[in-house]
Amino acid sequence: MSTLFTQEAKEIILRPYQEDAIEALRENIRRGIKRQILCAGTGAGKTVMASHLLKQADRKGSYGLFLVDRIALVNQTSATLDNYGIRHGVLQGINDRYAPRENIQVCSIQTLARRSLPRDPSLIIYDECHAQYQSTLDYMARHPDAVKIGLTATPFTKGMGNHWDAMVNVIPTRKLIEGGHLIEPKMFVAKSPEDSELGLNSFGEFSDESAASAGIRIIGDVVSEWVSKTYEHFGRPVKTIVFSPTVDHGRELCAAFAAAGYNFQQVSYLDKSDDERAAKIEEFRRPDSMIHGLVSCGVLTKGFDVPDCLIGISCRPYRKSLSSHMQEIGRLMRIFLGKDKALWLCHSGNLERFARD
């Protein structure tokens, strides 16, 4: 059953550059281009623009889908649509928001691959479209008349040109910082493994196993650097997110922080329960959270928004994936009341590796 709204809906107010981006999308649609990427970095308001498009579709009685690949993003998107008063159903596992006849649907792409919907969509918005799930690409291909909008900050994945015909660039990140829409983190290059310690996988990227093995040797430096910086800059422990190469490495990190007297909890793709992971994230969102930091292994690089997070720690080295490096730093850049700075502690070598890029 869809939500019954008990509070006044928040109005969607677009910034001028967002209005320009949507008009550019519409101009392409008028030219017959139905598969477009909306390219915008952290803080540009991809979800706000998507919500505007979905609200317009709802008003016209059209069937619009917002596709995401993780349960946390399903819940986050659903909450955003609730705030804007957009009635919608949720297609994700066994969900009490299941209401497939509502004009707007928030869909887990995994669930959409296994179930059918009662109507053909007129609008498909594919969040983080650079991920390129084959089932989603196949679904879009089966609906050639639908308008497709792919959202991404990093349209770098090989083969994307086979599935999209145009791209609208919204606004450079530098202008968002200058306009006060983002915080520019203060960057620190800290102790990290030598590249010679890191092996390669079959894709030519640093292997997670070698990154974890080399990274475990400097965990003490990671903890001591964080303790030093959080007290030097904030006078206390502040919310922190850590990016780890493997679950074993993340477990060692949590143990090392615990030994120093701090509560860091791991979330990963190997979590036994989605509910358990969601509970940790929800606790971390609280202003008075008991969790000082979340250690992420493969689950928080995209779409994860906790704007009062003040420190990010990079422990996962990348050799080629500039997009992943950018996505991680973006988790720190959200503005928040009273937030005038954020710190990025690099224990991976990524800042130096991607300095030119």
C-alpha cells in the first residue's frame, strides 16, 4: 500500500542550472533522442531533478520508473519522493510499499529482473547507469518507446555509447563549490602501501587481496592519523567513513579502532542481513549516533548521503578506476548546517596516483 502523506509536501524548487539541464533533456527528446545521460557530480541534485521529472510524469498519468541497485538506495529514494509528496510504489523484495498501479515506481533492478509490472513505462530513470546491469539494459531495450534518463557522475564505463545517444552535462563540481553547494575537503596524503606491494587482477586493477595484505600492515597508522586529525581539527571524534578493500581488512580496522576506544562498524556486500546493514546505516545517520565511523567494503561508494560526515579515509587503492576514487570523495562533500570543512585522509596512494586526472 502506498504512503498516505500526513505532512505538507515539500515543494521542488530547481536551481537555474537544474532548469537548464532539464530543458536540454527536453530539447533532445523533441529531436527524437530518447536515451540520454544526465551527468552531474555529487551535490548537483540528480535526485531532485529526477523527482521533478517523476512528478511531471505523475501529473500526466504516465508510468515512470526510478531504478536503483541497492536496498539502501531504494529506501533513500522512496523517502525523498515522500518528502516531495510524490505518491509511489516500491518494487523490492517483500516490501510493504508495494503498489504497482501507482504512476511512479521505485524499483530494485534485481527485483525488476524477476517480476513484471502491470503497465509499460513511459519514463525510465536509471540511477548510477554506469554500472550497466545487463538485465536493466535488456529491460530498457524491450521498451523502445519509453524515454530513458541515465543518472551518473562518472560516465566512463566502456560500452556506454552502445546504450545511450546523448549526454547533458549539468555543472562542474568547481562551480558547485564556488556556489556554496558543496564543501571542498582538505586533503592529506598519509602513509600508504608502496605500489610494488600491490598485485594486479585480471582487469589490470590492483587486487583486493594484495591491497588488504599491504593495508593491514599500516592499520596502526590509519588509526593514529585519524585520532590526531579529528582532535586537531574538530576537538573530538566526528562522523567518519572508511573505504576498505576487503571484509577481512575492514574487520581488522574495526578491531584497531575499538582497541583505541572508538566505535567503528563495518558494512559490506557480505553482510548476512540487509536489515542489519540498514540498521547500522540508520544509527550512523542519527545526529547523536553511537557509531563514530562506518567501514565500507563495496557498498557506500555511490548514492550514500550522510551530510554531517566530516572525515573520509581512503584505504582501497585504485590503479585505473578514477570514477571510484571520485565517488568515494563525493561522500564527504555534502553541505550541512554548521559544516565548514571536511577532511580526506589518503592511505591508499590514490591522491597521488590520480593527481593529474
